[in-house]
Amino acid sequence: MMVEYYTNAPGPFCQKAEDGDYLAHLNTPNVARDMDLIRNLTGFVTIDYFGNDYGAIIGAAYAALFPNHVGRFVFGGTLS
């Protein structure tokens, strides 16, 4: 089964199967930029957002990068 392969594989699976150059672009500011791209493509002027744990950090990064596009934001908690 696929799940058994992932859990029984020696070492982290992503080190063997993922492209390190691609993974270097997976970060909070880029996720926030992707959110703004989605907002723009859907035609909204502002977005409303609820973020919990890491989602709260993404929301805060979005608000810092795009303050003119922030509607109602709720943060349920943050990582410590």
C-alpha cells in the first residue's frame, strides 16, 4: 500500500523524491503572495480570512505584504 511505503521508507521521503530547488520556494511570504494571486484572479478587492496555528502566521504575513487587500481577519492561535 502507498501509506505503508511512506511510513516504512528509511529516512525522510521528501529527501529522495522531491526537488530541493522547488522546496526552497515553499515559504510563508510565497504562500501569502499565492493568496493574493488567488484574490486577484477571483476578482475580489479584499479577502476575509480565518487562520489557526500556521494559518495565523500566513494571515499576518499576507496583511503585512498586502494591507490594502485585507478585509476581516481572525487569528485563532499562533505557533510558539
